[in-house]
Amino acid sequence: MPPEPSAKERAERIVEEATRRLAVELEAGRSEALREYLAAMGRFHRYSWTNSLLIQAQRPTATRVAGYHTWRDLGRAVRRGEKGIVIYAPVVARTDPGQAPRLPGESPPKGRELVGFRAAYVFDIQQTEGRPLPEPARTRGDPTQHLEQLKSIVQNHGIALEYDRAIAPADGLSTGGRIKLRPELEPAEEFSVLTHEFAHELLHHGAGRMGMNPTLRETQAEAVAYVVSQAIGLDTNTAARDYISLYNGNAQVLTESLAAIQRASSEILRDLLPEGREQGPERPSASDPSTFTERPQQLELGQARIEPPTPDTAPALSPDR
């Protein structure tokens, strides 16, 4: 009779099976839910840094803002009596290429030019009502005692864990030695987000690490969250696949990251499931992408579009995360 596998070997087996399934999902491409989400987010405008400051000063809780007519086009209406958030809107004028003055040899203008700015008003989604916007899917299920275990594991690594509404619309933020979560997440989502941010702490902070390509960094962190969530039986839907694809990740990037994903996932699972007890339901076949259900994710304040942070200027920040 062969000897029982060790906790390390069991953790490694879980990682290998889960990453194989995730690779199949990534090969399947984006979900319809994600395509709808991106189409809707494309209707929002990207705001300048000045306008972002104006929005935050007037309505600190704002997450998605748009003008009156844009909200109407998205099937939502601004509630009666709501006060608009003032921003600077560019004033663009048409020019006549034949009459506009220009220096000798200078190319004629292309028909439009910025002539100034005017005050305009936008409204936060909380000031509107109507048709729900497409949303990324979320991890679901009951993490039971595992959420509290995970919090203890994080803190035993010397990492401070805090809850802060100011990080919205992000759900989680990792800054090296400190993790912040948005309060009032559902337990399954809180578990997934915390695992994602913990993976950033294990893999992406320290000398020489923060310059990593954001696609690689987010693929690794989300894959770890997927593996660990699957291991305790949570329903991840298509969340990991769609989150990774937002950062232009794919199965090749996942494969190139397997060593890092296995290292972080195994470390978490050895503490979380010390006897290798896999809590999840019967797993679908990795060769059958049709067995997976739908799911997607990150908006920056006042921009309402997905904009992965650059490694040189931003901490590890997750959308869904």
C-alpha cells in the first residue's frame, strides 16, 4: 500500500489541477458578462487628474460618474433633486483648414482645436436609478471557518489587515506589510479578495519585485485566489478568467507563472488545510470548458473605466480586487 501523500504533496496536487482548469477557461476567452461590462464602461469618460480631485472633494464616496445624458443612454435616470458634481469640460471648436493662420511649412489643423473649458456637471451612480449596469461576477459560497483562519494566517505573517471604505471602488489593496479591504464584502468575496491581496504580499513586494509587469503580477495573484477558493469549495464562476483577461493575461502568462502560483498557493493551503482536506464539490473536467458558469472587474475614481495601475506608480490594486 503506497504511503499517504504529505500535506505539501496534497497542496501541490490541488494547485496543479486548479491551474489546469483555469488555463482551459482562459483559452475559452472572455465571458459574455465581461463583454457587456466593457461595452457599458466604454460609455464613461476618462477624467483628468484635476477633475478627479474635484469629484473626490465634492463627493468622496463617488465610484462611477457620468453626465446626465450618458446615464440616460445607459438606461438610468438622475434622481430628482440630486446636486451635480462640477467638473471642467473642454470646449472644442471646428476650424477651417483653409483660413486658419499658420506658419510657413506648418501642417493645417485637423478640423478641431481646444479653445477653452467650461463648467459641466456629472452625477455618481448612487444619484441615479434605473436599469442595473453590467457587473463582474463574484465568488460565491460559504467559506465558513476558513475566512477567520485566513485572517489569522495573514496576521501571523506580520501583515496588518484593515478595513477602509476609502479604497472604493477597489475591493482590496496591498501595499507591502499592509492589506486593506473594502468593508461589507460578502464572505466568499472577502475570502477571495483577501487571498488575492495576500498573494501580492507573498510574491510582489520587496526589493526588485514592484517593477514586475502588471499583467504577470495580476495573473499570479488572481490565479492564487482561484486555486485557494476552489480548494475550499467556493464557486468562482468565471471571475478569475475575466479578471486576468482585463490585464491582457492568457494561458501562456499563466503557464509562465506556475512556479510562483504553486509556491504561494501551497504556502497558504498548507496552513489553511493542514491535513489536505479539500472541501470543494466534485470538480468539472479540465478538458470541458462548457462545464464552467459565467462570471468577471476595476474602476478608478472619476474615470469609470478599467485602468490597470502601472507598477512604478501604484500599489497592487485589484478591481474585483
